[in-house]
Amino acid sequence: MANRLAKAGLPVGGIFSTNSNSNLQSNVGAPSSTGDWSVKVTVSDTVYNDLMADAPIFPESFKKFKGIRFPVTPFINMSHSAAYDARSVVHNNYPYYAYQNSQVDQMTIAGAFPVQNEKDGLNWIATLHFLRTVTKMYYGGGTNQGNPPPVCRLNGYGDFVYKDVPIVITNFTVELREQVDYIGVNVATGGDKLPRPGTGATGPAGRYANVYGPNPAGQQAISGDPLTAVESSGSVNYVPTDSLISITVVPVYSRNKISTQFNLKDFASGKLTKNKGFI
């Protein structure tokens, strides 16, 4: 036990002596601790500027990463496989195995999205809409008609874990639980200023779910402060204070990139993981 405590930089008994020079180990200055190592699923500047830059549903904070940044450490299930074909031989106890190919299997990324204020709520809505967007092809009007859904990039945990890994999202799920609170957030959409439910502001008939008064045109919200009645223009949406978002992704590499940039020696050295996105 004493050895385990010593390796962790902790004194026996968990109490530091005032005369001791021992200190808790810190990696604040370590190279691996610099930068943002959180898990992110993003798109390129070109895709973001073409599809999302002028969309009011994406808040200003979303522009920094141009995609999803998991607010807490997510669960990631990663699998690599090498396929071999079993060749049976007559009157033999053991088959021969002929190598076929190797691949990185689909990965599952699942993380909780806690929402504590309106900023978190806007980020939650933007995350949901981002996933809906990048799982659809270019169809109808606009540019790039007929193209498949955009290729995203996966980053997280440092240069040799996930660094600019090209991925496509094949599936995502959002868990909207029934036993959590939902809070209202105002998503800017342009147009006239609108009152927000629960603020005490008046509005047209049917504007609120909980109203009172004999005159439909003058119905009023049951509770709230009239001084804060006017919100920024937009629509009120309700988001869960805690939910689980799960994404299924597969890495994709172009035929040209595999043929011209990949070799096993560079991959083994870590160069291709750090600089080319190979995993």
C-alpha cells in the first residue's frame, strides 16, 4: 500500500508534513496537458461556411469548433479487425488462414449533455441540428447537388489517439428522458420581438399553454415578471437538463490518400496518426 501511495505522489496516511518537501504531482506543464483534448466532431471551414455560418440556429459559440464539442467525457467504443479466410485441408487437424484485409470498424461515441442555462440549451439544439444536417445528402436547390453527406473530423485526447480522423456519421440517437426537467431557450430566428411563456407578457390567443382571462386576445401567462417579458426575437424551444447523445461513425479515407500516403513504417512511428488522420 505504501508503494502505491508513493508512486501516486501521496504520503502515507494522506497527510503532508509541514517539514516535508513532497508535493502532489502535477502535469500542468506537461506537453500532453496543453491545448484542448476534449472529444470533438467537426466539419471543415468550407462545409461550415457553406451550410451553417449564416444559420441563426447555430450560436456564436458553435463557430469556434464548427461542430460538436462533448461537454463531458464521452464513452467511446473502438474496434480494429484483421480478416483471415480459413482454408480447410482434407485429413488435417488445423486449417490454413489466408489474410484478406484489415479495417477500422464502426465506432460508437456516447456522451451526456447537461444543460444548466440558456447558453447550454442553445448548444444542445445546435448539436441536434448539426447531426441532422451531416447525415443528409446535398439534395434539391443550392450547390453540390447529388453529393453525399459531408465528411466530418474526429479529434480528442491528443495527437496519437484521435487527430483529424476523417469520419462519416452513419447513425445518431438522442435520448429525451421523461424524468428530467426541461427548460425553455429562445432560438433567434429574426422577425418581430416575441414575449416568452411564463414571463407575464400578453399575447395573441393560443400563445401560451397555461393562460387565464375571459378575453382570448388578452390572455396572460400565469406567472413571471413583466419587466423581463420581452425576449430576443425567435421561438422558444424546450430542452432536457440531462440527455444522452450517441453517434455511430466510421473512418473514411480516399483511395488516393491510401495509395500515396500510407506505409506501415510511417504508421508504426506515429507520423500518420499525428499528421494524416490514420488510425
